[in-house]
Amino acid sequence: MKQEPAVEKTETKKGETLRKWISTRLLDDVFTDEVSLFKPHFDVDYQAYLQRLWDSNPEILQLLKNSETLEQARDALYSYLEKAERKVFTVDNDLHILEKSTVRECIRVFKSLIGPINEFRTEFSALESLWKLANNKQGELTSKISVGFILEFINLFRGVTGKSNIYLENAQVKKGIPGFLKLSGRNAAQARMEILDDFGSSVKKYFKKYPSGLDDEVADWRKENKAKILRYFGGTEEDWLNYTWHLKNVIKTPQPLLDLIELSNEQKEAVDNAVKYKIAFGITPYYLSLMDSKLSIGYDHAIRAQVIPPKEYVDRMMEHQSDKDICFDFMGEHDTSPIDLVTRRYPFIAILKPFNTCAQICVYCQRNWEIERVLEPRALASRQKIEQALSWLDEHKSIGDVLITGGDPLVMNDSQLEKVLSVLAQKQQIYRIRIGSRTPVVLPMRFTDNLIKLLSQYHNPPTLEIALVTHFEHSYEITKDAFSAIQKLRQAGISIYNQQVYTLENSRRFELAKLRRDLKSIGVDPYYTFNMKGKEETSRYMVPIARILQERKEEARLLPGLDRTDEPVFNVPRLGKNHLRAGQDRKLVMILPDGSRVYEFHPWEKNITPIPPYNYVDVPIYDYLEELASRGENIRDYRTIWFYY
């Protein structure tokens, strides 16, 4: 595995923001201690961080220093970790049982990180780096060791000794019983209520940071936006309700954006280059109305990020225009497509892609490699190819659930859609047809009476179910128009499920929890939370897997079960979804010099048939936290992230 040298920090807005934040906070968290993150001129003070590393576990330092060879260091560490694990199970160990659980988890991870087989597979040894650092042999390191790497091991060193500080600051958590469990009756209930009320008020405080389009003030802003857009395109209120008007006026060039909303210089440049180099770009007038007119408002960050590509994305797409179908096919659909228009990765499910475009393009789209442009005139597959794909299903009788996606099949007209539905409905083995569409989010007026009637015609449970799978990404996308479209489907008995992608733009504390709550309020069931795929061109959007796990445990877990019915998943290329809550289906195998974690993912076939695992290089936690700090987030809100493996 090729390693890229870590990039040293330079004076940036992010660095300045983070430095100012640190200067105002407490002194004993690894992110908020007396060790400055930046020296003068913002060069990282590695020696100060290394000192904090050794201070966090002097015993490990001595083991490393006393080892003359790498293998001696490995043996010494294994012995140390085995003793530490046995100590957890002794009767006189007075650590709290939950802290003991953290100790055992940290020991398990540590053993994995120093395993020779994992060093061989990842072509890097974290242990060798630690051993050389402990013995002042930095000059022998083949890669620059980053702050992110050091922070990972500061927390791991602390964790194996029961000093994670997850539950209390500055001290080990000892055995004990909470006060309310020592009481009984109403006294116990009252004490417990105070704790629960604190949890509840804290969540509500965060929820207020993330308004939805159902809020009166936001709805009023959008009325003004709509009026401005209609004037610009010469439309009427009647036109606004007609989805074909929106499709005819999809924004594919920079000028309407420049005239209707404020853009940053980077956004202007990115849109200019996307159009110039024919990178798929488009925004419906309706979706544009959801954007704030001024950058300073800032609630629309997730909306803009979905359709206005960052510079890195445009640059990568320009670089690989000739081979994007190979370079950007992260899921390996070329290798899981037995016939044109069909993808299959599971026994009972097949994906059918009759229409290869959308009303607008999500920047981080899984299929950005095959979608040429928004509303491509030749997007509809030929009649012959569609018939061949549909006939192929007859040869594979175990397939009973077909997901029609693309592209967005609801951008097809009703007659085109009906031709596909009518053939699928006649196949006896098909018991469910799912339609994957973003139209409830970007074009809710698509749900005309005729479309509802068409879908209802084939929705005939329990024989055949029609279901809609959509993609709301943020509470700010939820509007009265979207609510109306969803209710039409619900009244027809059709279920609607949401698949959100976990990105930098919806990963702040309780941000996704708020989306789940708002989705349920309009009749949409949360279904999947997708880890950002490891596509290099969309690296700016990526969030560490540890943050998804933290969100699920510390935020979503506080919501009622009906508000958190989704499942966090990682898509393994060519194979399919890996449930992130299922810890037995992955393991952390290495920390790279830049602080990236390497995970070994086991496919869904585990315990059924032997399939090789997949190694994935995650984004560094430190880099993610640094970005959050630059956006004004309180990093202490995220400090337990290091212990989600």
C-alpha cells in the first residue's frame, strides 16, 4: 500500500481558528491541553506532542526504549497487553465495568495494530515508528509522522490503562453505583428524571442549530427566493407547480447562479470549470430556491455542497475525463453487471438502470463515472437493451426485489416508466419494486395525480409492493412541497424510505439525528446511513467511520426507536453493504503515518462462504476535527471519537 508523506501544517484559516479555540479551553484533554498545536509560523510542534504521548503511558515508553530490536519491542508489548487484560479481570480491580470494557477494546485494537500480518498487508508498521520515536531515531523514519498518528496513540495508550476520560475528566472511573440506583420509589424516579431531563434539554439545544424548511421563517425566505426565480425565468405560479417547467429551466450554466444567489470565489471558479470541461452539473429552480441568498446565512451549506462541486472534485474529474469510468467506479459495477443495465450483489436483489441521468447531479454520486450530463437527451436506454435486461430476470428466479435506479427513473415520463413497471409486474417471482429517486427532494412537483395513479396501479400488496427510496441529506431540504409529495404517496399506501450519505456537511453533533426526526414528521422512514465511499475525487466530503459509530451511539441512541430505524453501512466494492454496527464484520488493522485508520472489512457472506476481506484507508480523525474546529464547532463535543473502532 503506497504511503503519501504527511503534509506539514501552514498558516491557514483552519489553523488560526483552531489555535484560538484551544487558547480558551480547559487544560487536560489531548485536544485542549498545555501542548500548543502550533508553534510560531504554525509549524506543528511534534516534540511537544511526542512528550504528551510518552507521558500518557511511561511504561510503554520504557518497554520501547529497552528493546534493542523491533521484534523485542513487539514481544514486550504483547506481554504488557496480556498482563493489562488479565488485570481487568482481577477481583480487586476497582475500575468501573464500563471503563474496563474500554480497556479491553483498546487492548484488542493495540494487539491488531502490532500484528506482523497486518504490517505485511498494509506495508507499514506503526510499532516500528513508535519504537524509533521512543529511541530518538526520527531520522530513520521513512514517512513523516503526523499529529493525527500521535493523537491516535495518545488515546490508545491512555485507554489500555483505564484513563480514557470518557466518563470523567482527569481521573480513572472507579466502581460505584449512581445515586438514583441507591434510592427506591418516587425518590429514585425523581433523581432519574433530572438526569433524563438534562439529556433531553441538551439534545433540543443542538436541534435548534439545524432548522428545517418547515420552520416559518425559513419558509418565508423561500417564498422570496421563489418569486425572484420566477421573475428571472419569466415563469408563473402555475409554472412553478409544473415539474416539466423546472426540467426545461434546469440551471446548467454559471450565470443564473451569479444573478440569483451569492457565491464564494471558489464556488464561482468550480462551476465555471465544471461547465467548461463538461462535468455533469445542474440545479433545478426548485432546489435553487432552497439556497440562502447570502453566504453569511449559512444554513444551506449541505444543499450547496451537493450540487456545487469543490475545486478538488473538478480538478480530478478534469484529470480523468478519458478514464473516469474505470478510475471512479469505486463499487466495481463493471464487475457486478452480468448484462447491460443490471447490477447484482445479493441473492434476492437486482438493480435495473434504464435511465442514465437526473434532474440534477449530486457531486458525490456513486455513478458520477457514467452520468454524462444533467438531462442528457440520450439517457433512456434503447428498447432492445431494456427488453434484454428484463428478460435476463427470467433466468434468475431467486431475484424477487428489483431496484429501479440510474440516474433517476422518475425523470422519465409516465409512459416510459409504465413500460418498465408493466413488464416487471408480470413476473411472478417479483414481489417488490423499489424506485430510487431524489425527486421528492429536488422536484417534489413531479408527484402528479397521474404518477400517483400509475404507481398505485402496480402497488398490490401482499403480491407486489411498490416502494420509494429517496435521499434527503439535511433537515434544510425538508419543505411543505416535499411533505405534500410524500403524503400523496403515503395515502396511496406506498412506503417511503430515506438513504442519507454521511458527509462533512451533515455530521456535526446531532445534525443527522435532527434529520431523522424531521423525516419521520413528514412520513419518511430512515433506512440507511451510508459511509462516504472512498472515491478520491470526493475526499473533501468524507467523515471518519469512528464518527458514524459515535453518532449512532451517543446521538441517535437518545431518540425514540421510530426516529432511528436506519442502519449505518459501509459499501464494500464489488460485494455490498457491511453493517457498521456489527463490530465482528470489521477490524482496525493499522494506523498510517498521516493518522488514517486502515480497516479490514469482512463481506456479508462471512460465516456463509469464504470471501476475501477488503482493506479500506479511512480519513484521519485529526483532519476531520480540525475542519470542524474551523467551522466553529466545540471539539470537546467529539472527544470520545477516538475510542470508536
